[in-house]
Amino acid sequence: KLHTFFYMWSGFYSSILNNGVHPKHRIMKYKEWFVDNIQCNDVVLDVGCNTGMMPKVMSEKAKFVYGIEIENKHIEEALNLRKKDNIEYICADATTYNYSDCMPVDVVTLSNVLEHIENRVEFLQKLTNKIKWNDVKTFLIRVPMIDREWITLYKKELGIEYRLDRTHFIEYTFDSFKNELTQSGINIASYHIKFGEIYAVCKVI
């Protein structure tokens, strides 16, 4: 429990030391990975866009970016701070939203989002089948792993809260991640693991 407590507060105070920005953004360079894997003519759908940081970064390269987020306060902040002509923010539940009004998409991005969704296979199948796609159906997915450090598994053994976030429905291993994608009809084209997280370029089978 002390580990969980200090982990939470270390993130809070490190943000204060970095002018309100969590240092993980600079150290982990996860935004750069997403940008590197999109093309200048791509239309991107960023699921769980929060306050618009990822859509803003990707819009510097992509043709157009949709950012969908369930929390109205996050969308309001995105519109205030990260509004651009080639970004459209949508305040809605990504699992139930009707994507028919969106233009055809090239890439769907989920950055630390999939683990927050309860019915993940059903959701991925919906994205695959219900949104309009241009050509190759590409997913860029980043998820944290349960075996990122030994103490996480030890906390699970003790029967105490071990999740990185209490809103997570799953803490992935690579095998469980791959199995869920396979069930969803999605294949991992390439991946790497960094800082205890999976970064996967995925294609619909």
C-alpha cells in the first residue's frame, strides 16, 4: 500500500517540478512513437484523447485527426488549448459512438486506453467493422504490462490493490494482449516493449 501511495505522489510532485507537465512525457517519448507510425496523408482517430495532447502532436504530421473523449471537462480544455483546423474533438463514449459521420480513417490510436475498457474484444471489433476505413486498417496501441516490475505481481499475490490505475479492467501480459487482439481479428505486425509497456503496430486480419 505504501508503494501505491508513494507512486501516486511521486507522479504528482514530479509534475510540479516540471511546470505542471509529467516528466514521463519527455522521458518515455511515447508521443514520438505514434507520430513516427503515421503518414502525412493519414486521417487518424485517437480514442481516449483526454485534453487533446495526442491529437495536437499528431496533427502536426497527419492530414486530419479526430479525438474522442468521454469527459466533457477534458474536451473543453482541448478546445481551449489545442484547437486546430485539422482536429475535430468529439465528446462521447467511444464504445457506443456512431462513427458514420466521420470521414474514412487510416489509423486508430489507443495510448494507455484499451485497459480502461471492459469489453475490449467487442470494442475493437466495432472499430474494425463500424468506422469507415481508407485502405489498410491500422491500429497503434500502447498498453502497460502487469509484469512491468516484480512488486506489482507481489502485491497481487498478497491480495491487495496492484493495478497501476483503479479504473483498469485488465493488467496485460504480452500473451493476454496478443490473445485479445487475435480474438478481435487483429494481428500484431510489429512491437517493442519499453518501460514496462507494449507498443504495437497492428493490422486487421
